[in-house]
Amino acid sequence: MYKASNTTELILVRHGETLLKDALLGRTDAPLSIQGRETINNVANRLAGERLCAIYSSDLRRACQSAEIIAHGRNLPIVEVPALREMNMGKWDGRSFGEIMQSEPEALGRFWSDVENQRAPAGESLSDLKGRVLPCLKEIVKRHVGERICVVAHGGVNRVILFEALGLSLANYYSVEQKYGALNRIRYFGDGNSLVALVNG
């Protein structure tokens, strides 16, 4: 088992492309596309020589399927965590940007102008997402002091985690890309401080 004093190394992965790649996906459950599986296979190959002590995943299908590919050949269960689900897009979930722009342009404009605090109708804001994700992540990290773990989640979830590690405001949300299969590394030290070694690699 990987040990490194009081440091927890988090490998944070975004799921692969889905069959609904042109839709706003929050809680909408969509499986990986063929391309999405290929992308995560490449991630798994990059991680093949690294020892992991645990793999956590959002319980949405696109994340679980990605975690299963990464876990293949390892004697590790996947721990599904509902708190790691993508931001709930409410009534816009599963719809395309073009469709929403045509039907609700003013509401969409307000949302994009302050994504940190504005919510999609019946959905969450980034601040809501942060309040859900970070306490969960803190417990996971505390559980694995001195170990290397993998968390497979979503673009919004990953950005919230990365921005907290980097000390950035969520107002800068679009300044950090999380492409499909993005692989990030964060090291958490015993005093709670963190060091991002790699973002979107």
C-alpha cells in the first residue's frame, strides 16, 4: 500500500464523453460513448503502474463506468458517493444550450453572468455544489492520510475541488478547463494545506 508520511495524494479524474455530449448534464444519467471509453482507457493505462488504495466515484453512470475502467485489474472496490454528483441543472438538465438559449435566453444570461451564485430553475449554484462536495472530500482525504487515492467525478465537481486547492474564487470558474478524461493531482498535507501538482494533464 502506498504511503507517504502525512500526505494524501488525490488523483482527480473527469469521466469520459457520454452519448449525450451536446446536452447540459447534471443529474441526467448518460452512459459513456465509445470515444469516452477509449479516453478513460488511456487514463487507466497512464495510471497502470501506480498503486492506489481506494477508488471513489460519483454514483452517476458516466462516472461509475469510468471508475470501473480505471479499477480493472485492481483488487479495489469502487465506492459510489452521491455527494460527488455533478451540479444539478434543474429544469435545464438534459437539454442543449441551443434549446435553452431559444426558450429562456434571459434566464440563461443571468445564470452565466454569476454562475457562482445563480441557479438554473430548480437547480443548484456553484456555491451550493461547493457546500455539498468539499465536506465529503474532506472526509475522504482524512480517511486516507499517507495514501494515494482516485476520485472520478465531473467537470463542475472537479473545478470546485481544484479551485479550493488553488485558493481561487469560483467567479473564475471558466479559467480552468476540465476536458473529458482530465487527470489532476492534488497533495493534501496533515495540516489541511494542499499543493496542486498537475491540472488537466
